[in-house]
Amino acid sequence: MGKIKTANAAAIIRKREGREFKAGGAWIYDNEVDRVEGSYENGDIIEVHDFDGYFLGYGFINEKSKIRIRMMSRKKENPVDEALLEKRIKRAWEYRKAVMASYIDEYLLDGDKEAAKDKEKYAKALSKLSTRFIFGEADFIPGITIDKFSDVLVIESLALGTDRMKDIILDICKKVLAEDGVNIRGIYERSDAKVRELEGLERTKGFIGQEFDTKVLIEENGVKYYVDVENGQKTGFFLDQKFNRQSIRGLCKGKKVLDCFTHTGSFALNAAAGGAASVLGVDASDLGCKQAEENAALNGLEKIASFQCADVFELLPDLEKKGEKFDVVILDPPAFTKSRASIKKAATGYKEINMRGMKLVKDGGYLATCSCSHFMDEELFLKTIADAARDAHKRLTQVEFRQQAADHPILWGGAASYYLKFVIFQVTDEI
């Protein structure tokens, strides 16, 4: 069972340290802690004081992690207990309902805004809603991600302190959803990321509670998908691009489209649903391509969208040599960097893939490109694209700059919560 254990201990921050936390973040690093007074175990909640004794808040400590303390509360009168967790989780759910309201009206209530006032109809719409429910530090519950795929929850736990609380957190999530008439039929854990080892945690995955079919049917932007919560990437499906996928539809009508790093076909199927003449989706994962084909058939789009299992970095030069051109090219690569140390190498990869992509765009066509690494910040990402355009002898006109969907909130002061940059350009030849 989950537990919340508060130790009689306090961490003292070094003078002039803790800048990120004081600016609004949630992390205090190992080299920022001067000492810890009192007894505790890793994962315990402790107090945090500034060098002069000023109370800064409560957080959980882990000496095995470079992120020594993850803060959960900044007020003395708000200790970390079940009441605080319930308050945070309720606020997270209310936020999702608010920022997804127009989406719920259009896609889940079929445009009938009056239906939102009908408790039963609204409950059914919320049950069908697929959304990020808890986004770690951005929802003030560090180290925990919970995605809701229709009536299934998938949890990824990456920090020791909240890992010990996950049963409590999940019970509260189910309670909060049930109050809106949303009943969860199953929970699957995808805590199998390698970064857990940095917290001294074993990688794990499997059912929490009753077993269920891990192939979950969801609908997003009117497109249906089977989400493999057991074997898919991360929690099974990337919900953060939902509105970016929607944004490319108009550009694809009647067009020839190339979707690179298609994963399970989400951008490709939005292009096809938007009226594309043909779509080729490419991914290195054989499982991903098979799932994409299955999703295309599920939506009756298999005659428009086809999929090829190939290394994108190898395929794009081959397509260029063959003289292939596309009206729209979409680049949705995985994060090329997960640390500051590899940013330079990652920038090289982003430059290469964007240069190759631009060369395949017809004069006057469109490129949609993105980065999902928070280490690849906005300024560097845009500079890298500009460098790629120069080397490809292309001119870019920015159509739209977008970020992650609002159900993946960006916490100011918490740099890691802003990670997705998405840009649409018109690409023209140099004259």
C-alpha cells in the first residue's frame, strides 16, 4: 500500500543556492544542499530551510538522486498528506475540464453545447476523453505522470517519494473521476523508463489491480486509435500533439503528404482525415507501422494512408535521389537528447532531418517540424532549422508556432515542463 512518511528532519540550503526552486521550480539539486539535520530515510518528506533558517517548504529527499529534493509544498500550514494530494488532484482534473471544454463540446458532445448541462451526457463525454490527467511538477505532484485513455489510467512513476505514494494518488484519482460519473475499469503501470535507475528504483510495468485488455480504443479529433498501453512507447500514445495534429489538416487537403516518425500513424491519419490525396507514413518500428496500418483500417483510411517500416535518416536521401516531392512533409522525431551533455549532437541530428525534409517539399509546399526535448530549447531549435534552410537553399515563411496541448501545462520556473516545440513553415526555393 502507498504511504506518506514525514521525517523529523530538515535540509539546509547553501547560501545563494536554490535559485531554480526560488524562481518557481520544484527541484533542489545535491550540490545546493549544505546539510540535513535530523533522521530520515530516502523518500521521506522533510522540511527545507534556507541558509538563514527561513522555512522554504516540504519536499521528499533521495540521496541516490542528483535531484536531491523534489518540493511539494511551500507553506508551513500545508503539510504533505492525503488532504493536500486530493486538493492537487481535484485541481488538476478541474483544469483539464476547463482547458479541454471546447474540444469536449466539438468532438465528444457532437457540437451540442447544451449537452454539457446534462449531467449524464457530460459524464459519458468525460468518460471518452483521453487526456493527460497528472503532469508531475506542473501539477505540483513531482515525478508522476498519469494519462487517461478513455476509461483506463496509465501511470509512469519516476521519483522515489511519489512512487511510495502512488497507490494513494491513484485511489484519489479514481475518487475524483467517480464524482463526475467517470468510472475507471483498469490501471496499467509503465514505470519502465531507464531514468528510474537514477532514483535507485527498479524498472517495472504491469497491472495495478484487475487485469484488462491492454489494447484500448480511444478517439481524438474524430480519429479512432488502438492504444497499446502495455507495449507502446511511453504510456502508449502521445496526447501532447492532439491540437498540432488537428492544425495540419487544412494544409493537407488534396495533397501528397509524407509523415516521418509516424509512430502509430497519428499525424498521417489526421492528414488523411483532412482530405489528403495520399499519405506515406514512415517509422523504424515494425510494431508501430503495424499499429498505424490497423488504425488506418479502423478509420476506413487505408486506401489513402500507407506505411513503410524504414530508418527515416536513410530513407529521406533515397527519396531525394529518386526525385520524389511532397506537398507537405511532417517531422515528428523522438527526443534526440535527454541530457545537456548531448545537445550539440542532437542539434546535428535535428539539422540533418530538417534539411532532408525541406529538400523533399515542393516549391511553395509546407513543412511541419517539432522537437520534444526540453533540453533543445526554443531558441536553439529555431536556429537549427534556420541553419538547415540555409544549407538546403530554401526560404522559410512561418505559418504557425505551437507548443504542447494545454492538458500538458507549462509551469513557469519549471523548465522541464516546456518541452514540445512545433512549427509549420511554407518552404520556397531560393530565387
